[in-house]
Amino acid sequence: MRTSIATVSLSGSLTEKLTAASRAGFDGVEIFENDLLASPLGPEEIRARCADLGLTVDLYQPLRDIEAVPEEEFARNLRRARHKFELMRRLGADTVLVCSSVHPLAADDDALAAEQLSRLADLAQDFGVRVAYEALAWGRHVSTYDHAWHVVETAGHPALGTCLDSFHILSRGSDPKGIEDIPGEKIFFLQLADAPLLAMDVLQWSRHYRCFPGQGGFDVAGLVRHVLRTGYDGPLSLEVFNDVFRQAEAGPTAVDAHRSLLVLQEQVGVADLPAPVVPTGVAFAELVTSDAGPVADVLAALGFTRGARHRSKPVDLWQQGEARVLVNTGTGVRRGDGTGLAAIGLESPDPPGAARRAEALLAPVLPRRRAERDAPLDAVAAPDGTELFFCATDRPGLPNWRADFEDTGQPAAGTGVTRIDHLALVQPWHHFDEAALFHRGVLGLSAQESVDVADPYGLLRSRAVTGEGGGVRIALSVGAAPADDTVHAQHIALSTPDVVTAARRFRAAGGALLPMPANYYDDLAARFAFADGELETYRELGILYDRDAHGEFRHCYTRTVGRVFFELVQRDGGYRGYGAVNAPVRLAAQHAARRLTGG
Ligand code: MG
Ligand code: MG
């Protein structure tokens, strides 16, 4: 289907918005009146620019407070409309949006509304324009889609149809099934937006919190299925008012937006995308650093062995059980601010298939081979820049990244770490929703609910994405403002069947665990009954505790190295979370540790 986006959904000047929409692959745009008013380009120039960029102008919006008003008011509205229709002719736009009136003088009179909209449509027709009438969720008298359709049907004018907007319909809790009663040719336009499920004034909700389909809590795909059953064949158009998108760079936002429509079209069965290939495990986590010393010390104390070295690059493979950490001291140190998590190897049942899926969903594809002798690996970049390698570790017949490494012959040690439990990635503050959609849509992971976590200096949002069976768990988090990297660090959580033993061995090997405040343990004692001595052990080692309906979680943290720290986790009985309830205490402890070390 054709895809379109309202210019209000993107930041920047009109020209910047048009360029971003075109580059991301949209077929058309809705031009928002304010974007046109503020542009130095005349309507003909905008029309030419759109044509050059391969964009059609699918909608001009909006005309407001038109209908069901006193006659003298309506005469003024017609005069204004005539100007706008003239402008649209110059712009090459053939559909105008009319939002249901919020005018204080508007009458609760469907017959009058229909009659005036019919006269507006008469005028529009003279200019080759169609009028799409949309129910605002906060319209004074018309606030539901079926009411707007009733008015349109009453008017019975060929140049008057309705515009459906998923936000206005779903925010009111209207049943979208009734859309199927509207003839498809009378649905002149379809605007799509999702939103998080919030209990707030619907106008504020709409103006500030809309997001792209798949990023919120609405069943946008379900609504679109009803619309498609009517025979609607116009564009799927995104109209998203969002405080974050208004500030974020237009280019990545437009890509995020178009990706959301590709995933949506797949959901409703009108897109032909390569099937998702869900990763089954973490092959490796790759750290880049300019100084391997500090991170090597931590890994050694954690029981990792520097078991292999890359044949041609300064990359060491540290291993323990199935947990593998690459330490790269070569090029590629990102952001120049110390040790960071730069790449993740995902164990994939079909690496080339996973890459094809990612590419079809607009993920930047990375070169398959870094050096002549390297195994050709399929890799893409995630929105935060993290490189994702699709791996087939030691699987015959497939390129094997492990074969690029030569064993050092160092004997395995171990503190009982078996595998990587989860990876925690800090997202740029304006890419949080995009990251969740990316990991879900591109990688086929399932997203859990977003949670708010209190940091002493701000609020963090966190959302986990997981594969079936917990083989891949990624916790995405973001600060409310541009993050303080040194505290809001990424982390690698290592799974162990016995966190107390692992923590003791780590300490005995010279490792430093993050100390936790005594008050935390007093609170734990109040919340749970522990066996004799258990709590004292946790207090001594800085082990945190949580429990859910499925099981228990015990975890502790190393000191931060650069922008990364490690977590030891013991997950028992099918516990599903990440200890989010403990995160505020951990964050405060990290702030305190940083002040002490002057880091
Ligand atoms: Mg709308
Ligand atoms: Mg964690």
C-alpha cells in the first residue's frame, strides 16, 4: 500500500521534513498548515520539491471549526476555505482535512452540519478538491467516527467523505468494527497513530504522546484490518504529534516511522517481508576499549579465561561456560569515552535470512567481511549504533566467527558463570520507542511492558525485549534527559546457579562488588522471611533480592569500567524480570561509588 506521513510528525523545516520522508521511503506527505505558512517556498515550489523527491501531496490540513455554526460565521468559513482551496490547487493537493468543530457557537444539529459541509464540498469540487471530515475525540458535538460518518452520509455529497484517525477512534474506546459499515470509497483518508495507554485528558494525550504504530498500546493493526475490509485503497498515513519526535533528528525518525508501517502492513497481511528469524541465544558481547587492562582484570576475577585471540585484529575472546566476551582494543572505540559495549553476536537459526529481514525493515547493513581472512558474517546496526552480528557458532556448513580466533591454550578457570543472562543497552533519549520497535519488528523478540525507574537525578524508562525461552534478553533503558553516561552505563549480566559462591570467588580474586546501603537490607527483612544467615550474606556481598509469581532473583554488581559494568544473576524457578524494583538502589549506589572514586 502507499505510505504517507504528516509533516507535523517530523522535526525541522518543511524542506528537511520532505527530504527525510522521501529518504525513508514514504510515497507521500500530509502538509500541515503551519509548516507551509512558515516555509520560504511558495506552493508551486513545494509542489516541485515534492515531485523531485518522489512524494505526492496526499492531504492538506486542517480546516477547523467549519460546520454547524451560525450563517454569518459559516460565510466567513467559506471565504477562508476558498483561499485554501486555491492554495491547494497550486500545491497539487486534492484532499483537505476538516476536523469536527470545537467552536463555542457550534450547534448540536447534524442536519445543519451536513448541509454546511455539503456547501463546503460544492465549493471544493470547483477546485478539484475532496473534503475529508474527521471526528476529533474532543469535538464539541461530533466526537466519534460513526457520528462523523452519519453526518457525511446525510450530506450525500460526492466530494465529501470521512477521514478515519486511529488515535481519535481508539482513545475513546470506540469499537472499530463499525468501520466496516462505511463504504470504502467514502473513506477519503486514513491517519494512523498509536499511543501509550495513559489515563489523562484526551487532547493532551493526543498532542504530546502519540507514537508510531507498534510503539504504544492501541491495536492499530486490528483497526486497519477493518478499514481494509471496506475496500479502502488510499494511503496509510502517519499523523503523530509527539514531543520527542518534534525534537529528534528528522532522518532517523522518518526511518523509524516507515519501519512501523512496514511491520503494520505485515501484521495485516499486505506486505511481503522476509519472515522474522528469532535469535536463540547470545553468541558474544563485544566491548571496545582503548585500554584492555581494567576490563581484563574484572573478567579474570569473574572467572573468565582469555581463551583465544583474533588472527588478524587486536581482539581477545574471554570465555566462561557459554558466556563469551570479546575485548577489542583496535579501531572502533565509539564516542572516545572509554570502554563500551559496541556489538552483540546473536545466535541465529538462519543468519542470512535474519539479515535480509533486517534490511527489508530499513536497518543499515554492515560489511560482511572486515578482513580478507575473516568469516563472512551478516550484521546490521541497531538504532543506538550497536552492531548486531547474526552468528552460527561452531555450526557446520555456516560461516563461523569462532574460527577467526586462535586458542591461546590458557586453561579454563571459572566461578560458575554459565552464560550471558541479559544485556542492558542505554538508548539515546529520543530513540527509546524506536529501539523497542526495532528489536521486536526486526529481530522478532517480544517486548515487555515499559517500566519507570527512579534514579536520584532523574527518571529512567526501561523495557525488556526477549526471545522465546529466554535465550536472548535485552533490557533497553533511557534517561528522561540526555543521559549521564558514566552512571547510566550498559551492562552485561552473567548467569550463575549460585550467586553467593560466584560473588565470594570474585571478591577473593580481587574483584570489587558495588556496596549496597544497610537500609536496603532492613527493608528486605521487612518484606521477606529469609533463612538464618541468608540476609547477612547478602548484606556482606551487596546481593540484591527480588521475587515474582514464578521464582526468585538474586543479583549483584561489579564496579563500572568505562561505560560498562557486569552483573552476576541467579535466576530461579522461572523468575521473568530483571530486578527492576532494586534498580533505584543500584543507581544510587553507583552514583555514590562514582563520587567516592571521583570518576
Ligand atoms: Mg487526524
Ligand atoms: Mg540487569
